[in-house]
Amino acid sequence: MIALVAAVGTDRREAIGIGAANYCWTYTTLAPAVPSLTAEQWLRCVWEEAPKALRVFLRFGWRFGLGLRLGPADPSHVLGWHIDASSDPEVVVSARSPIISAQNTLTTVDGLIRWRTDVRYEHFIGRLIWLPAAVLHQRIVPWSVRRTIRS
């Protein structure tokens, strides 16, 4: 069973690490038959163990398409995204650029995996650049999570 909830332009006012989000999107899927991993381990599997071509595509798009400032390959980052918070059931990562701030939250509870993306437009051009990126994002995240579940 896969549930997909998308909300664009919701202008969330609740407190999140990047401030009020202009774009919010959530993907949830069941993963009952897979080994129990922490949320951070899941995120590392989804991003850092993705096929090399996808990892290169993601980093290139994040850096040069969205202008995100990515960090080094170290324990405090996942594929360049800074780990803001990490516990067994949830990991929160963020990246910023002059035009957008983005936050991804991966939660694992009772065989469910939930991926939430919040984006805040820091500059009017952020909305224009994020619109086509969002289309790719909404396809790549579910595919990547399902690939990780299968592997």
C-alpha cells in the first residue's frame, strides 16, 4: 500500500528548521518486511547507496540547479545535507542557498516510512527554479525509497 500526499504552496507557519515553508510535500509507504534501521540509516541507504549516476545527478542538481550549499562527506552530513536532528525514528536534514532553504524529514515507525520535504523561497526566483525541480523530486523520492526497500 502506498499513499502519496502532495501539497504545493501551503505556506506553512508552524515552526520548522527553515522557517515557514512555501512548499510542503509528503510521501508515505509501507515497508513491513525490511530490517529495522534508524531513520538516519534509511536516509543514508536511500541517498548514499543510490546508483552512482543518480548520486551525481542529485548533487549536480542540488548544487548548480538550486544553488544549495552542500557539506562534506562526513558523519554530520548525508550526501552533503546537514543533519539537524537524528533519533531512531526520525532524521531531519537541511540545505540552504540564496534562493531557497530546504528541509527533508524521514520518519520510520512500525513499518511505515514517511518522507516530508519543506521548501522556503528566500528569493522570488526560488519559486521559478523549484517548480521544475519539484516535478523531479516527486518522482525520484518514491522511486529511491522503493529501490531501497527492495534491496
